[in-house]
Amino acid sequence: MTPASASLSDPLVLQAWQVLDTLTDPEIPVVTLRDMGIVRDVLRRDEGLEVIITPTYSGCPAMEQIEDDVRATVQQLGVPVRVTTRLSPAWTTDWLNETAREKLRKYGIAPPRDRKSTRLNSSHITISYA
């Protein structure tokens, strides 16, 4: 995922993204949480920072560990952090970045195809009724 453009000018938010780039998925340690699209956004709040995460599926058993890891990592910056789990929109394999796809291939996991690049553009389809 890409950070929200409004946050890109905030040095603290950028630092948070940098430290979050070091966190790997507890179940697939060759990919980072950011590569997987689990870390969705970092926002500056009056009381500190808020990190938005989304599980790869709603019953993901690693989410408690991920939340703890995110909180501990960002707290190293010396600011309070709130971790918010957001279920909507639901995570999709489209959120895997190319780095994640390559790392998964090398690890022996065949990543799904990027559906964004294989979707048909519905404006070019003509449907005729008999």
C-alpha cells in the first residue's frame, strides 16, 4: 500500500513508515507487512500516530501479534500509537506489491496473479440481446 498523500509531508509519519518497513509477516517472514498490504496507512493524530491495519482474512490468527509488533515498533519513535484494525474494504491479493510477489515466489509460494492487470475494461464490451 502507498501512504496517503496528505501524510507524505509529515516527517513523523514518514519515520513511522520507515520503521514499519522492518516488520515481517509472522507467518511468512520473507515479506513485510507493508509488502503484503496489511499496513494500510499511518495518520498523524493529536494524541500521536494511528496505524491502520487490515488482516488478510477476518479470522487471521496472527493479527494480535501483528498489532503488538506494529505498536511496539512505532512506539520506538517516542510517540503514542494507536493501532486500528479495519475490515472494510476487505484485504485482497491485489494489495500485494510486486516485491511481495517476487519474495513469495522465491520462498516457494506461488502468488496469485495481479487481477488489476488482467481485468477486462467493461467499457469495451458490447452485449447484444436476441
